[in-house]
Amino acid sequence: MERKVAIVSHVQTKHSSDIGMPRERMLFNLVKELHNKVGITRHDVDSYVLCSNDFEAGRTISTVFEDTPVGAYMKDETKVEMDGIMALIYATMRILSGQFDTALVVANSLGGSQFRPFLIMEYQLDPTFDRQVGLINELNAGAFQARSYMDKYGLDEWFLDAISARLLRNGAINPYALRSKDDATPEYVASSEYYYEPLRKLHCYPFSDGACAVLLACGEKAKELCEKPVWIKGFSNSLETCRLGERELYTSPSTKQAAEKAYKAAGISDPANEIDVAEISAKFAHQEPIICESLGLFPEGSAEDVAKNDLAEITGKMPISPSGGGICTYVFSAAGLINVAQCCQQLTGEAGDAQVPNAKIALAHGQDGFCAQHNSVVILSSEEG
Amino acid sequence: MAFQMGEETRTFPITWDVSANKYKIESRGLRILTEGMKDKKIRGIRCHECDTVYIPGPFYCRKCHIEIDEVVEVKDTGTVMSFAVDMADIRGNPLPEKRISAMIKLDDCDAWFIGTVENMDWKDAKVGMRVKSIWVDEPQGKFSDIDHFEPI
């Protein structure tokens, strides 16, 4: 019989622009919190999948100093140097293989206080061309993408302001969020300075310190360890070319492909109606509609309609990022894993004021690369099915 | 068949500038070690669960996964656990004279200290030989306060 994999528990830090402690201390405290919550020790974990970035950590094979703080001494351990949602997918496959019954996924970054992630991104560019041109960084590439979407669908900047305002209001009810404003309006967002026009400060992610840990287990073990396992029903990822000039930036074919595979595995045929809540990794306001549309959650080019009709609000027809998403917090390396943790809160009814009523199926998304080059989708459910 | 570089294969100089990295550390163990060295003392931290003594002392035991804070003094004498006879420095530049770099288990400590062993012929170096620390005359609270080790 095919194995099932579920999420037993999850913890995250109170994200900050400067968390004020070294990575090792942050991770030790985080994992101890998870151990206490579940009632286990490090000896109950079979396999570890860690996620961080060498550039940002300032050392190669960045996780070597993170292994022992998370309890991986003399344990099976491996590393993912992409978004944390890929680490979750990797850990899921390790359990599905039958080799391990439990796996701890830990992702972290000090992208707020140690090293600004957009500086790392420069090193993802082709060193012989895009980097040599000296005109591209992550933020102005984001501006290219935003304008591409606006031009394609004849939109002005208002939808960007409306998306950020909604997310900032959501962030105000998320105790882990770095940036928030409980009465944010599109006008408030439009009053923030331009970074790379049309992108303003409040259309862009904040540089964030933080970490997230998620404990996975095979079905039987998950039921032993917790009352409400969250089941992983489907997952997939797909990536586009690293060359910006060879992509249509207003859409995300890699997201579409990843979603189609994940939906198939999860038995979802009508995502907009079957998915109750989605946590989207959008580093910039315009990425949310691009990704949601490629996920089939909204029609193409509908960003303005979605905002005008409050469809993506927590109380809306298709709640998007009740956590406040990437506009409130974007922990490099951990963002997608944090989305998974936020989805779990929704599915176990622990999301507090951000709770989407009766949420049973959730979608967590993660991304990597310039203009969301690489996209991952995980479908989660409160029901084993 | 030997690999042949293509006609259009070129090498291309690129730079990696990561100088802006602000690296955070938990400094207690290093501070305890370096402060002690000013008085020619070597101090680490012991795990109250498994008795492992670490130098420099971490804030947690790597094996027991618990917080630890018991400061202990270890001896400045020890046993060579392994050694290399260096012909070159760490960048590969030739050294004018051969150098013995050694991993030394200080008495009362579990983690190994690293230093050079001097005043002996490299041909006589052995795993298991006893050595003592030779301190500089005026310690500053730096790792270099132990100038080198010598056979006892």
C-alpha cells in the first residue's frame, strides 16, 4: 500500500528585520520549541532536511553549522539550497520512499540583518551577459515583470496598491509578520516611495530574519504524534529558463505546470472552487495575480476585478495569503515553508483572526529565482481521504 | 578519447563580492576562552548530562541537544592525537622549513585543540606524544597567546 505523509507540527520565529541573535541560537530555540510542543526529543527524528543559502550565511555548505543546533548530530541529513518548500517536498519523498518514518524540515535566513538577499540574486544572473550589462537586479527585474502584466491587461498601478494594502492588513493579525498596518489603504501604499517605478517600497518584500521548522511523518506515526495531522495530498515543481529575455513575464507557465501535476495527485479538478485558502509566495505585489492566475484560482488579467470585489480577502470567495504574504514577511529560503505552516494553521483551525471558516483544502506556493523563475505547489488537507 | 576543448571555449574572469556579510556569533564560549588566555588559563564549557568538555564552549551540547553553561578549566598540557608535517601554508605556498601542525587533546578536555609542535625533529613526531603549551610572555587574550606546543 502506498504510504501517506502528514505534517505533525510546525513552528516559526517572530520574523524581524534584525532578530538579534546568531543563526545557531535562533534554530536551537526554534527546534526546542517544536520538540516541547510535540513531546519528542531529537532522537525521535529519523531524517533532517535543512534549507539555507551559502551566500547569505557567509559560508559554503551553509547548513554544516545548523545541523547540530537542530539536533541532527549523527543523523541522516541533507540540504536544499532553494526555497524551503522544496525542502518539504524532498522530505516528503524521503518518507514516501519507506526509508524514514519522520523528517524535520528547517529553513532559515538572516536576510534582514546579515546579508541583503537582492545582492545574492545578482549572482544568479548569467555572468557573461546579464550580469555584465549591469542594469539588472532583482527589484528592477520585478519592475519589468509588473509592467509586462500591466501592459498585457491595460491596467494602471492601482491594483498593486490594493494588493499590498490587503496584505498589510492581513499582516496585522499575524503575530509572526514583520511588517503590517491594520488600516492600510491603497492610498497609503501609493504614498510610499518608488524603488523602481512602477514598484514602490510597499509593493516589495521586506528584508527579513526568520526561520521555520515543520515536522513530517508517515501516516501511522503522524496519528500517534498529534491529534490533527495535515495531509500532504499532492506536490510538484517546475522551472523556466534563467534568461529573462526568453520568458513571457506577465504569466507563469512553470506555476501552471506544477499546479496541474499537484492537482492531479490531489484529485482536484476545479481548483478555484475546491481550494479553500492559498498562501502565495509573492515577493512583489504584482506576482500574486500572476501566480494565482496560473494556479487557476482567478481568470487571467483579473487583478483589478479581484481587488475591487474583495475576492482575495480572508472573507472573500478565494482567500489569498491571510498571513500577509511576501509584502509583510519574506524570509529568503524559508518563505515557502512558512506558507506551508500558515496553511496548516488554517486547516487545524488555529489561525485566530485570520481563520478562513471551514478550511479543508489549502494550497501552499513557493518560488525561487528572478521573477519567480521556479515555482512549487503543495496541496494540503485536513482530511486523510 | 581525451576531452578536447571546443574552438569557441574561453575562460572568462568574474568576481564574487560578498564583503558586506555581517556574520553573527554567540560569543560566550569564545569570550570565556580568550579572557582566560590573558591569565594563561584555558577554559571551556562542560555538558552536565554527558560530561563532554568543549573548547571553545558552545551554548548547547551537540550530542544531548540541551543548553549548557558550566565553565571548566582544562590543563595546558595534552596528548597529540594526530599531526601533519606541513610543506606549505594553507594557501599552498611552500614553507621555508617543515612545520608540525597537530591536533592536541588537552588534559581534562574532549574537543581537540590545534597548534604547532616545535623544538623537535619532525621525524620524531608521534601520535600519543605528550606536549605542553608555550605561552607568549604577555598574553593579549588571543588564540596566538599559545605560541606553540613542545614535547614534555
